[in-house]
Amino acid sequence: MDNTTKIPTMADLSSEGKQPEILFWVGCAGSFDDRYKRVTIAFIKILNAAKINYAVLGPEESCTGDPARRAGNEFLFQMQAVQNIEILNTYQIKKIVTACPHCFNTLKNEYPVLGGNYDVVHHSTYLQELIDSGKIKLQEGGEFKGKKITYHDSCYLGRANNIYEAPRKVLESIDADLVEMKNCKKNGFCCGAGGAQMFKDAEKGKKEVNIKRTEEALATGAKVVASACPFCMTMMSDGVKNKEKEQEVKVLDIAELVAISNKL
């Protein structure tokens, strides 16, 4: 994808009387965080390669309100949620795909009570569906074939929504050697950013949570730490830097791994 690639917005499609197959909910991190913008680009490349009819809200997209609710500001959460629901319902959105488990959890589980009822899918599940259906054909002997990769379970994806296998199947599809950390799946260990902890100073303790989790990842001997969440990516990247291992160990989103494997 180059700078000339036009990303369709709902406003564009609506003006032409068209409806997309999916709405890609980019999220705050995917829109504004320099590191996670690369994940957004990777996922867009995959959607284009699979010839998926998609659109984004663009400037009409606002924060889901997840950080506000986790931090205890229920009034702000409801303001943000209702505004988003009004826009989504105006466009008659049916299916939403997002790369952020926090957005996923909020849109899927917390918007219905406020009138926002949508089929919400996390990008790990959607990627697995694209691969299983043959819409994305991964090249054999790709860059990650046989390489040790460990996957960090996002709390909002795993324990909150019981999605454990989809991201692992995606990693298996790129022929990686998936090695599990000591704490994984339902016993997974938090990266330290959930529950609005991302936006506050760490509390007193002997060791930061993300450092402990990074030590578990490094202990596997993996050269890639795969994640499926912008919060997790930030915390694990910081942990790898803290251990001065950033030249040896890469932290990559599963969408980036698929895009790289398919030379997108």
C-alpha cells in the first residue's frame, strides 16, 4: 500500500448508496500511535489483498469510551458510546472488525444495552477466517517458517471473551514454531496496561508487571513476541527495551506477521 491508496469511508460509500461488507474500526491507537499505525496499514493491506469490501468511519470515529469507564468516569463513557452508536446506526452498520481487544469488548458487550447491536469480530478471528476460506493464501516457506514465536494473550481477548485459538491458528498458518509462555491462555498474565492502568503511573511494588511478563516471553527463547492488542504491544515492547533485547527480539502484531509472510 502506498500513499496514493484511498481508504474508503462510510461517508463516501453512503453518498454513493453503497454498504460495505465490514466496517473496520481503527481505534485510537491504530489512528494516532505511530507504532500501531503500522498494524492498521498491515491489516488494510490484507483486506485489499483479500478483496474485502470494507470502509472506515475516518474523522467520524471517536473513542469507544473504554478507558473512561475503566477509570471510573461512567458519564464520559456513556457520552462517547451514545455518540458512536448514533453514527453507526445512521449508517446501518451490521458487522464491525477491530484490531483492538478493548474496542472489541466494549463494542460487543457494552454497547447493546445502549442501543448498539452489531456483529463485532476481533481481527485475529477475522484473519483466521480469511486464511481458512482461502481468501488469503500464505506462501510456503515464508519469513517466519520454523522460527520460534511466542504469543501473549490479551486479557480482554482471552479471559474476557474466551478467544485463545484464533490467534494461535493464524501463527501456525505462517509455519512458525509456536512456543508457549509459562502463563498462557486462561492462566495468561496481564501486560500491565488493562483497566486504564495504561494511563497512570505504576503503583509501588518490586517489579513492573510488563517486565515480569517480558521475562516470561524471553524465557521461551522466541525471537518474536506476537500480540493482538495495542496496549499489549506497547507494554511488551517497553519490556523488551528494558531488557536491551530489541535487536534480537521483535514485538509484532499478528496482522503484521501475516502481511510480512505474504509479502504485502
